[in-house]
Amino acid sequence: MKMDSLAKALAILIIEENDYSYVDKIGYAPSKDLALFYIREALRDLHSLIRSGEVEARGARELLENLDFEKVYRELEGIGRLETREGLREVLSMLASKALTLSASVIKSQGGG
């Protein structure tokens, strides 16, 4: 399970809000239900950010322009179908790592690190 689109969504929040709380919560979520809850919270905040027109960082705007929300939905469905705690841990850890890596590369390219 790739999780590239969800990782982009989380990276946008990291870049724009300078806040790692969603990535931390998702990466360490002990259950599928809690992970999905945290992801929904993050997507709700992303939706609010988009509606406000306040996606200001160039890299975040580029990520948003290339974000496929249909893939985000499919990735969420994939998380919902996970049946083992080990599988969930692996997917959530990979999702958090991808979001952090993507946001760091954008921040670095902007001279922020």
C-alpha cells in the first residue's frame, strides 16, 4: 500500500502549519479506528485550509495542485481493510515517514533547512 496521496496531504499541513501533531498521532495510533479518526481530523483541517485560500508556501501549493483526492479516498479505504495490528503499524509508520520526508524536501528546497 503506497499512501503517497495521504502523505502529500499531511505534508501540506506540516509545511503550512509547522505542526507535526497529526503525523505523530497517526504514526503511533494503536488502533485502526483511532488512525482513521486522526486522518479524518487532518483532512478536515486541510479542507479548511483550502477553503480559506491560505495555502501560501510555494511547495505546499505545488503539492496541493498535484493532490489526487480520489487516491486519498482509496488509500483511506485500504487502511480500513487492514486486518492485523502489524499491518496497520507498518502502513501508518510508512505514511508518517513519507509525509515527513516529503515536507522536509519541500522545506529544504525553499531554503528553510
